[in-house]
Amino acid sequence: MLATQALLFYTRPGFEKDLAAELQHSITDPACAGYVKASQDTGYINYVLHQPVDAEQLSQAYQLQRLVFARQGFMLFQQLNELPQQNRLEPILDSLQQMGIQFYHISLDMPDTNDGKSLSGFFKKFHKPLQVALENSGLLDKTSPWQCHLFFTDSSQVSIGISHKTNTSPWHLGIPRLRMPAEAPSRSTLKLEEAILTLLSPHEQDTLLRSGMTAVDLGAAPGGWTWQLVQRHMRVIAIDNGPMAQSLMDTGQVKHQRADGFKYQPARPVDWLVCDMVERPLHIARLISRWIVEGWAGNAIFNLKLPMKQRYKTVDECHELIFQKLDEHGIQAQLRMKQLYHDREEITCVILRSK
């Protein structure tokens, strides 16, 4: 039995307490009860179990995709301090071999902080000899369900752990590397692109964001989110008192109406509602719920701007409000929530109405 007594999660620096509160609320298996060790602005936290737990069981006790404030997570097996500068490989390989399993991939990780980013030079030098050593030692196997994480806080300290292929982020550090499109009117376009990649499966992207579908974009100007929908050959009604980018209007796929996003009602139902308005999160949650309840939109992607304090409590309140409104009208739907890399003091949410 491969057992561990800790988990390690990456988060946006400054949101460690929010992820800690979420984990305490989300991990309900009594065998996996524990407490959180976290420091502000480090970009990661440790969840320490009260007793060792089998890796397979622990991997099922949390679902990374459902955690709002976690970018990546893995089961922690060993922490090595004061690695010898001239021979860091040997103690790391010894630790990996003691685990007695193989890995489909080894990920060199660091915190998403300035100190963490300073490790990039070290990683460039360390990656090739590490890869050669792993291949020679027989620790790599593409059919293995386990990914290994080597999480360095500096070049002499590493935390070693694993994540299961069904419960891990597909991106390094849980961050999709997106390029700002030169044609897009604003950088907010990256938030919607990341939301689509992160919160919708490839099948859902193909079937739910098809050419010819319709959408309303509340608070659209200058058109960062509208641009993403236009690229998918959708027709968009852009609602905002501000001006839209002329390049979007020239496509013929966008109709701009100068109106209040909280008062506007569509003349006919649309496939999607998207919304990135700056307003209190409960107000946005009520607005989006109304659109789904009234049948004005089939699905929705929206942002909730969070307060400086009690952010997880606010997320939980919005979650409960949305489901309460939907339940009152017998509407079955999925609600997915995530703080994305391109978000700041906010989270992005998707509502997919069941057919």
C-alpha cells in the first residue's frame, strides 16, 4: 500500500486562506480529515491528514476540477531539504525509487511568485539530466496512471508527490499558457478563452459552442468576450452603454444595444448568456439565475467579483442562491466555478442546463 499523510495545492498568491476554507468544507471522508498549513502570498498550501491514507483512496477524497481556488494538487510523500548543490539528483532518485511506482510524466514545479519564477534558470539546467536519470532508472512508463511532481521552493528544497491522471490539471502548474490575440479588443478575452478551455470538456466545446448559435454579452464593451464568440462563428447581441470595437461590428455577427445589463431582456431566447459586469457577486448571481429560470438563455458563463474578505463564504452563498433559484423552478443544471489564472479578485462560473 502506497500511503501518504499530506496534500499540497497550488493557488493564486493571496488566496491561501480561501483555499484552506474550501478544503475544510470539501473533504468530507472521515478517513481523510486533516488541517491546513499555509502562509500568506506563497501560492500554495499543505493539507495535513490526521493519519496516513492510501493514495488511491485519497485521490478520490477530493476532485481538483471541483475546487474553486486550487490550480493543481498532488499527494505529498516526502520533503527533501538542503539538497547538495553538486548532486541534487541522487537523493531525489532514491526517494522516487522508494515509492515503488512508475510515472507517465515528471513535472518540475514552483510557486507562482517572483521567487518561484527565479527558479526557471535552474530548471533549464536540471531538466535534461533529470530526464536522462529517470529513463535510465526505469521510473518512466507512459501507461502509468501517476504523474510525479517535484515542487521546488528554492534550488535546495523539494517536495515530492504524485497526482492521478484522472485528478490533475492538464497544464503545468494548472496554468494554460494563452497568447493574447492581436485582433481582440481587450485582454479580458483571455478570461473567456481560459473559461471555455477549463470549464467545458472538448466535447462540450464542440457541441455547445457551434457556428450559428446565439449569445447575449452583458457589459460587452469594448468586446473582449464578444470577440471569442465571434471567432466561433456565433451571433452576439452586445449590451453596453459604452462603444464596441468597430472591427467586431464590421463582422456582421454583432448587434450592439446601448442598454442597462440589469434591465435588458432579449426578444427571443438565446443559446448563451455571458457576463463580465462589475457588480456585487450576489446581484450577478440573481441576474444570471433569472436568465436561466425565465428561459432567456440555455447556458451561461459569468464572473463573480469577490470582496477582499470572506471570499470563500461569498462563493458558497452565490452557489447556494443559484441552486435555490433553479430548484424552485424544477430546473436541473450543472454549476462549475473556478478562479482562473487570468482572473484576479474574481471567479468564473458556468451554468449548463440539462436537456
